[in-house]
Amino acid sequence: MKTLQFKTNINCGNCVRAVTGFLNDVPTITEWSVDTDNPDKILTVKGNEVTVEAVVEAVEDAGFDVKEVVAG
């Protein structure tokens, strides 16, 4: 399973609820969560075939900013 992480501006429970439908509609995502306590509001997404582009599109469609965190 692939794990991707993103910096977002999803900063509260209402924001998480707002993005839930969009992320749940991406069929390749099996699990996701947002660490709203982290200063970068890290979105962690897991899935076998999940792509950066699919996650970015879903989060932006929900009206939030998103940028991939590149490990390294």
C-alpha cells in the first residue's frame, strides 16, 4: 500500500467534514486522515493505486489548498 502526505489548510473538524465526500469519492483511496494539530495540517492518504494528482484534485475541488510533502 502506498502512503502519500500533503500540507493543507484543512484546520478544523468542519474543514475535515467539508473534504470528506471529495476524498471518499476517490476510488483508489482506502484510508485518509488529517492531523489538524500539526502546524502544516498534514493530510495522510493510503491506497494501492492512489496518485498525487487524484488527491490534489479532490482537495482543491473541496476548496482547500494542498501541496505534496516529498520525503527526503
